[in-house]
Amino acid sequence: MKNVKAIVAALSAAVMCALPAANAFTADAYAQSGARFTFRKNFAVSSAKNIDHLVFGVKCATAHTDGPKASKIASGTLTPGAGGNAGVHNAGGTFYPSNRNMVGGMVSVAMVCDSPYDYVEKGVTNYAYDANNKLIKDAVGAGPTFLVGDLDLDKDIDAKDYDILFAGVKKVAPYSWSKYKFSYFGYMNVAVGGVGRNYSFYSFDINDDGYLSQDDLDMFQSYNSGNLKRFPK
Ligand SMILES: [Ca+2]
Ligand SMILES: [Ca+2]
């Protein structure tokens, strides 16, 4: 069974690397240049797993959606890879962390859409390997894809989200110079207007650096004022 999985993983990696230009033929269907909505999926590690490299990515519909763009959260070497078929993006990359026993956010993929209703996910690639190229089962957790900046999950990114973001960041990083390294697998209770709710820490990490800090508040305000078009890495 292990061998079968390794072969499937190797095929998946090979397909992603072998078809870099496949999406060029349907470019008109992607997000417009002014698209404002960034969806993100994080890949994170909960405890030391001796990971040599991760092959990761997302499959999603192309309508009004740009191809997934891979970014590093931890330090290491990232090689982006992309493929897909008509109507489907399939993109991500291969990541070699500089520390095999790293804990926390590893990489992310971001998908830019014309509207908060455009994103349609078709699948996730998530295979971690040790230094002998042997699959390590369930080594890396792939979080749910979320709309960056929409903390109250109403598909708008507005002042109500900022109130939650501000309360959450200040709770764990109270000073302008504070940086809080969070667990991607934990929750934080944040109260706004006397009502407390649980939120995933990563939804507060607007700039996708693995920490909650003033930088996240600044980036949100820059976006909401229109100076920043979307949430890039
Ligand atoms: Ca919202
Ligand atoms: Ca951050």
C-alpha cells in the first residue's frame, strides 16, 4: 500500500511539473487584473516530523480565478509547479524546509478571484517525504481554504472584520513591536461588542508570515482604503 501511495504521489508531482504552460490557452477566463479577493490555504506542521520536502498544491476551477500561487511561510527552498486541464487550475510546488523538524506554518497557496463567490475548489495535493523519498503519512496539515480578511465569514471584507482583527491581534501582540507566533491548529476566543467567538489563528495572519502583529493590521487597513489591491505575499 505504501508503494502504491508513493507512486501516486510521484505521478502527481510529475504531472504538476510537466505541464507548466497548459493554462495559457484559457487565460481570458481568469480573474480580471483588478480582482480584489484572495483565497488562501495554509500547509502547517503540528510537531517535529523530519520532513525533507513537501509536494503541495490546489486544484480549482479557472472561472474568474487566477492559478494558485505558492508562497513560503517557513524558511526553505520553494519550486513552484503548475499544470491543469481546460477549466481546472492545478498548481502549487515542492518545498524543502531549511529545518526538517520545523513546527508551524510551512507554505501557502493563494488564489485571486473577481468576487468572493467565484472560488471553487476541486482538490488538494499534500505529500510529505523524508530524506529517503519515503512518504510520511499525515505529516502536514492542510487547513480549509479561506477568504483573506473576512473574519466574520459574511463574504464582505469591511470594518466589522477589522474590529475582530484588531481585538484578536491586540490580545496576543499588544504592542506595536509585538510578534506572536501562533499554532495553526489552535483557536483563539475574541470578544467584540461583548460577544466572544472562537477563530482560527491563521485567519488573523493577513500578511501570511506565521505571526500575528501590527503588520497584519496595517495590511488590512491598506487594503480597505484601496491602496492595496489584494492580499499578496
Ligand atoms: Ca466579513
Ligand atoms: Ca502576520
